[in-house]
Amino acid sequence: MRSYLIVSGMILLTLLFKRFFSKYVSGLIARLIGKKNKAFDIKRFQNLVLSPIETFLMILMVLIAVNTLKYPAALHFKIYKTAFETILDSISQIAIIISFIWLCTRLIDYVAELLHAKALLTADRTDDQLVIFFKDFFKVLIRILGLLLIVRFGFNKPIGNVLTGLSIVGAAVALAFRESLENLIASFIIFFDKPFTIGDLVKVVGVTGTVESIGLRSTRIRTVDKTFVTVPNKQMVDTVLDNQSLRTQRKVETFFQVGLNTTAEKIELFLDKANRILEKEHVEEALAFLSDTGLQSHVITIEYFTSVLQPIKEFLLMRQSINFELIQALEQLKIELAASKTNIVVSRAAV
């Protein structure tokens, strides 16, 4: 009875003071890490690791206390040929391994936050992608390690035999999860080949939007319609991907189909005016020319390129202004559009 009272007292004290002990341990770790890092946020760190440390210390103290007890004869029985004491020991070891893995993943989360904050200070977005990628990668490794520790200490099975068994079953698992493995390999290709990075505007498999995150399995894109699309990494690698953030210019094309009764002299005058209209500040290359003539109309093509450094709102306003000036030029020269009701004026632009 004395032993049980002592153990109960130890567990009660741990339960009462676990928050104090956890704060002390987390503060000690914070001081060790934060000495060389000015961006270290102690409160944020403690919020992340306090619960895992509390759980770990509580389970550890219960495990130490209970191991000092001598169980009564009534508890000396077996369940499926396994002693009850062995089952309790396995459960306690599994619990302490899970709490330790939980603590490790929280530490990875906080280190990733620090590195991501530093990465945001640089103009290059590659380091942002690197932090997110390896954060997920290391968390997966930690969980696999936890699973192996549970097999070794929780179920008392040699890891070597387990790995041998996994290698035999590996082929079947690889076939069953082939698509997931292909996506994982594709994530490494994206990381090392760098066809795009976080923040790039891309067009792939009919989806156009900004890349918000690149994971181990998929890439998440915020579309121009503000929807959130998840694309498997395999498709991001295997299909044609248009990285619009890497373009050097924006292209605008406008087509006018004018009537066949329009004289060549009027068309030349309009082309001359159009070329002068296109002499704008942000227009880098421009050309107005008679591109085609046929049975129903003469086709005049207005083609120009603008700088990508120009804000999109200014670009749209400039494009509108050019269109108004071109229409005024047609009115001044009394050039009528073709009588066809379809495809009279067509305008395309890469926004």
C-alpha cells in the first residue's frame, strides 16, 4: 500500500506541476536555440511545443513510477498468450514514442516557420519552395522512424526482420501506390529542375493561376477566378506547362475587317495613323499592316508588345485608349467595317 500511495503521489504531483515543468523545459530549449537567432519568438515556440512536452513528461513519469510497483497476483494473467504486464509495458512505450514524435514534428514546424520568414526577405522564391518541401519531407521521415520504433520497442520485433519483410512486400506496395510514388518523384523533379516556383503565374492542364504551394504529392494553384485547384505533381511535370511569369513581354493583337470598297489609299493612311498611335511609353514593339484580303473584307492587323513591368491596371487602360484612338482614326477616314456580322473586330491580349 505504501508503494501504491507513493506512486499515486508522484503521479499527482506530476499532474499538478506538469505545466510548470513543461514551461521550464521549453524555456530552456528556447534559450539554447534563441541565442543565435534574433527572430526567435519564445511565445510562439512555447505555444507549439508546450502540449507535446507536457504529454511526454506525464507519460514518462507514469512509466517510471509504475515500473517500481509489484503487481498483485490477480493481475498476473495472459491475454492471447501475452502477459498483462507485457501489454501494459508495450502500451506505455508506444505512448511515449508517439508523444516524442509529436514533439519532433512541432519542432520541425517551428524551424520551418523561422526559415520561411527569412526566405520571404529575399527576392528569389526558390528558397520559399525549399522550406515547404523539406518541411513535409522531414515530417514524413520522422513519422516513419516513429513507426519503426513502435515496432521495435512496442511490439518487441526486430527492425531488421521488419525491413526484410517490407522489401518483399515493397513491390506489391509500389504497384498499389504507383501514382503516389510518381507524384513523389515528380515533386523532386519540380524542386531540382525548377520549371516554376511559388508565386509564379502558370497555365497547365487547362488551369491558369498562381502557384501557392508545392507539396510532396500535389501543387496547389489559386486560379484567376479565385478558386483553389489541386493538381498532381505528375501532371505538372508530364504535360506542357506555360510559366507566364517568365515571359518578357505582353502581346496584343487586334484585327479589323474593313469593307472591300475601302481604297488602298485610305488603308495606307489608316496604317500610318495606327503606327503613330502605337508610339506609347510602354509599347516596346508595334506594327500595323494589311494581313489579308478576300471575298468579304480586307483584314488589318494591329500587333504590339508591352513591358511586363507595367501594372495590369495601367496596361488595360492603355489598351483601351489605343482601341479608342484606332476607332477614331477609322471614323476620320470614313472607313466602314465589313458587312459581315461575325468576326468584324477581334482583339486578343496576353494579360
